[in-house]
Amino acid sequence: MKNDISIMELLGSEGPIAGAKAGYEYRDGQVTMASLVQTALDEDQICIIEAGTGIGKSFAYLIPLFIWCMDHPDDRTVIATSTIHLQHQLFEKDIPFLQEALHMPVRSSVLKGRNNYLCKRRMYKAIGQRSIFDAQDGDLLGRIMVWSNQTISGDRAELPFPVSGKLWSQICSDADTCMGFRCQHRDSCFLMEARKKALQSQIVIVNHHLLLADMILKQGEEDPDFSIILPPFSRLVIDEAHNIEKNATSYFTDVYDGRTLLSLLARLTHTRRGSIGGLLEELRVSSHDPLSFNAIYQQLNGFKLAIDAFDTAIETFIASRQGSQFIERDRFLSNRMITTACSDFHEQIRAYTAILRACLDSCEEMPEVASQFYEATAIRVKIESIGKLIGHYISFDLSETHVYWIDFWVSDMQIRHLSLKLTPVDFSSLLREGIFNVYHSIICTSATLTVQNRFDHWEQKVGIGDQIDRECIRQSILSPFDYRNRVLMCLPSDAPEPTSYREYMDYGSRLISELITTAEGGALVLFTSYAMLHEMYDLVCAQQTTQQLHMLKQGDQDRYRLMKQFVEDEHSVLFATQSFWEGIDAPGNTLRLLIVSRLPFSVPTEPIFYAKKLLLEKQGRNSFFELSLPDAIIKLKQGFGRLMRTSEDRGVVCILDSRILNKRYGKQVIASLPQTQLMTGTGERIVERVEDFLYAKQP
Ligand code: SF4
């Protein structure tokens, strides 16, 4: 039966949403977006919508989706988001509200990555070996067991007390060690229960990673309904779509790091308090050749030394330089020390895994140690995959399509963290073949997808562009907020070039100090590097003559606590970088001054960016206009979007980067931002204008 309720009726000022929501405001843009989504659902199209802040984009896709679900009760839609915050908002607020307001009993659920769920089998095993955990973790295991009998979801996010990532990784569900239907806890397994709920749902909310994992598993399967991770679905909403490429980058990066490898080896064999333990010791009883297990111990010491020698060689190769580093093929392959270290390490991995395989092959099937067998086999597969990665470093056979890079940093406790990575440079064909050519309707939405009103940059990254032979709806819907009257954008004309670092820091610290004093806090200062953030913070703090402002800086506390303090104290000033350019929601007077230290161009030496740049240049394309500039504009739009979160908000954005005025591309940057009042002038004039603007009487 076709549900012939119109979007307009539902979203109109006399409609059921208005009736159920206090202070409801009708928005043309929301109706436009909902109608486009409805067309895409009805006509099997791709629909790409940039929805400015305040459009209410979740309702704009959920409402047509609800209508679709009522008309097609057997169809399923997946909504993939980038952040947990949005998943919670959809599942706990928006969907229940619409179910009630629209009287549409659409079934929905959230399905997270399996590592979010407690694995009862691993938990009981850990409890059985509690003596090998330190006292604090031993106590926590007891509390987790009590919680496991009370929780319905087994979701880590619902744990009422903090558990370290290290402990959780030993008791959460893990793809390699899950015994599935052979597990004795399968009837009460949290993951299986979550999947069962997803199978019964019409709308399943997941994150981008889970969508990508599902895509990889389904690739190569002839049956499009083939399902392992997600239940079959025909329609897809990708929310926070500007992040899909970033999430694909992290998902498809292969990593080696010595610490993880050592902890895998320790799970197989370890000596604690004088006694030998580990999976292999437990498996020995099931082997028809228990003596073969001794060979593992003989091999183990050499293997550990090889890990150490390999890490030392890599650190020498990068001259202990901290940060992420692009590895150039010729430089790597012509370095005898490093190629020998790679080959030796590769040989050690091969020898160790050969013995491990022989040990596991000698095991008979015994139910008492079936889980140990599973886990040891999974560890063998993981170590073999590290061997494969090192093999790629020996030959650099993927250098045409992948980035080879190294991450190195030393913690405050002087612990060295070194990892070797391998990442595909271009995901466009993968996403096109795995997603955009597969599902009937795909809605992609975000507040930041366009550069100068064009979607090309984002579309090319994700494989839509001209390479796709499908109907595609594209629309950018402006924010309904009154930016012209409520936001003042200031561009100082006397700011030194960012390349004149010292002068820039002196100027910037003075102006920031005066601006935050004038605004009496309520300020977010965004940076593109930690180093500049720290230095500027110190300089600005030194210029504060009173204790009036509550100065906060990223890194001093975890993000949650930092945000809580910032939102609760209207006189706070937060210095931040990276993830704080997006996802901060500080409505009202909490945030009235946004200062952008520099245009957020990617660091030229950042490995993934550098590899993409090289690829474009190899194709004879202009990497600045096709990559650097559009990426920076999208990021700036994200940062800019932090200021106005509701129609009542007002405030100032100040961009301390003279390139926006002095370079020709500056006009493109300004044209991509919402249209505000614009002021250029000396820093001194700007401070006066900001004061007038912030303290002007409101009509
Ligand atoms: S089925 Fe898998 S995830 Fe569930 S309890 Fe068993 S091993 Fe753990």
C-alpha cells in the first residue's frame, strides 16, 4: 500500500512534527532536502546534498525514509555515520521522536563494530587467568562480569566505569577469535544479539568503518544479498559524508608495530611468575606431537631479537625523526642496512609461522581447547599478514598505488612508538564498485561537501564524478541562519605572512590576547599544528594580566572533559587543533569568538597528502587547485560551522592568515563560506569593531 502522505504535510507548520515539537520552525531548505531524498528513494538514484547548519538534515532524510519503510516493510536501509555522537542522536532521539510523532512504527537498531561488544567467552577465559592480570585489572574483570549479567547490549559505551583499551581488547569480540556457532555462549552472545536485531530492523545505523568492512566482505560475492557483517539492504544513507574518504584511509591502512607483535607472541607463550603459560601450552595436550611445541620456544628468542633489531634499523633509517614520514622507494631500497633488516625480519616471521603452523596442524580436535585453537590460529594469520606487509616493503611492489610510510613518536614517559604502514592512495574505484554501483538509492549528506558550490572535489575522491553511469541528484542547500546580520568575519590586513614565523607569532599572540579579552572568553582558537598551538597558548597566557579567563588547551585533558569545561564556563578560551575543527557543538553564548590561526592547508610532508599530490602531478594536474586548496576550504568550512549552532547564536570569526587577502585564491576561500558581514583592517581596528559588534544592542 502506497503511503500518500506528503513531505509538506508532515513538515508544514500545521503538521504532526510541529504539533509534537516545542518551538518548531518550518524551514524551506528542510522540505527541499526531504523531497529530493524521497525522489532518490522512489527512483533509485544517488542523491548528494550539502545541507548548511540548521537545515535539520537528519529529519530531512529520516522522514522520507520512514514513508519508504511504511510502503516497503521488507526493505532495509543502512544509515552510516562517521561519529558515535550522531549514531546516538539518531537512535536515541530523532528516530523515537518520529516514531511517536508520525505514528509510524519503523523498526530500527544500531549495529557497531564487533570490538564494541563484550565477548563472554573471552571474558570468562580472562577471569580464569586472573592471576596474570595486575591487581587493578583483576578487580575490573570481576566488575565486568557482574555488569555482563545486567547489561542488555554488552556495549562498551554503556559500561558505568572506565576500562583501559588494553584490558578491553582482551575481552571484546574479535573477528579472528570468534567461534561463532561453535561457541558455547552463542545463545547469550551480545554481538549475535545485536546482529539479530539488525536483521529484524528496517533501519540499521552503523559507522563508516562497518559499512566499509561489509563492502570488502561482499566484494567478489555474486549474490548481492550475501551477508556476514550487515544484513542485506538496498538503500543507504551516508551521513557526515565528507569523512568517508578519511575513514576509508584509516580502515584500509595495514600496520606493523613491534609492540602489537610482541603482545601476540605473549598470548601464544609467556612466562609469568616462573610458570609457562599461553595458548600453546594449553593446546599441547591436544597435540599428537607435543615435542614439536618445544621448537617454538627455541625459535621465540631469535624472533624477539629480530623484532628489536628491525625496529632499531627503521629508527636509524629515519634518524629518530618524530612524526609521520613518507618513505621514498629508491631511498629505501638503496639502503643496504634497511633492506637487510627487512629480509632478516621477514625470514624470522616465515620461520616462526612455519613452526607455529606445524604445531597447530599436530593438534587433534578437542572441545576443551577448541577456543584456544581458534585464537592461536587467528594469531598465526595475523603474524603471517605482518610478514606479507614486510614483504611489500622488501619489494615495494605496490608503490604505484599505495603509500609506504612510517610513524614514530616518543611519549612523555620516553616510550618509543614506531609503526610501518601501507595505505592505498586512491579509493575512488573501490567505493564506486563496492558502494555507488551497488545499492538502489544512496543519499550522501554533510554540511561541507562543496567548494565554490561544486561537488566535483568530493565526488572524484569517492568515485562518483563522471565515472558513474547513474542518475545523480546534486543540491547545496544554504543554512537558514541569518549569517549576514549575526556573524562578523574579520580579516586583519596587517598580519605578517605565516612564513615569517616569529613575526607572525608575536602579532598573532597580541591580537588573540586582545580579542579574547574583548570578548571576555567564549572563544575557540583553532590551529593546524600542535607545535604552534602550544607556543601560541604560552605566549597568550603570558599576556593575560588577570585571571578572568579560563584558558584551556587540547591535550591537557581528554576531549570530553575539555569540552565540558568549555561549554560550562562562558569565560573560557579553548586552544585546539585537528579533530576540534569539526564535531564541536557549543551553542548559545558559549562560543562567540572563533579565531582561525591559519588556513588549514595539509602539511606538505604528511605522507598520504604527499602521495596524492605526487599522483596528481604525475597525471599533469595541478595539485594545489585540485587537492590542497579544496581540502583546506572544506576544513575551513567545518571550522567556521562551529560558530553558529542555532538561529539565535551570533559572533565573530577572525582569520589571522594574510593569504586570504593577499593571494588570488583568497577570493575562492571567502566565496565558499557563508555570507557574513566582512571587515578588513588593522588588528587594532578589528578589536574595536569586534567590541562594537559583540556589545551592540540587539533589536
Ligand atoms: S560467539 Fe563469538 S563474540 Fe560471541 S561470545 Fe562466542 S566467541 Fe565471543
